Amino acid sequence: MREFNKVQVEAAQLRGEANQHLTQGAQLHKSTTETIKSKEVLEAKLLQTEVMKAAAEENLVGAETKIKLLEDVLKGKDQALCKSLEKYNILQEEYRRFAASTSIPNA
């Protein structure tokens, strides 16, 4: 009978150890699952960041193109303004000459 009790005690100890191992395994599984979920979330955020970066780079290229076009427009308008100013100065000088040649002397 003693032998039987001894076996029962050992069996109970082994059950206890097995339960501890199961508990530890469950905790490890839970921790691993959480780690995997965290990794998946981080990977999704990384992918989203890469997409946003690509969009920002496209926007930058578009903005640089617009800036170049606007600079060209400004350069063209500046040249047109210079030509208009030159024409204005020529016409102003011609008007002064005309006014000087047709002025009526004081009587």
C-alpha cells in the first residue's frame, strides 16, 4: 500500500509539474501571439509610411515642376515688362520732342 501511495504522490507531483509547464506554455504562446501581432502592426505602419513617402516624393516632383513653370512664366513676364518699359521710354522721348517742336511761344 505504501508503494501505491508513493506512486500517487509522484503522479500528483508530475501532474503539478505538467500543469506548470502547460501554464508556462500558454503564457509563452500568448506572449508570442502578442509579439506577432505587434510585428504585424509595425509592418503595416512601415508599409503605410513607405506609401506616404512615395506620395510625398511624387508631390515634391510635381511641386518642383510647377515652380520651374512659374519661374519660366515670371521670366517671360519680366522680359515683356522690360520691353514695355523700353517702348514707354521711347514713346515718352518722342512725345517730348514733339511737344518741344510744336510749342507755342509766349506772346
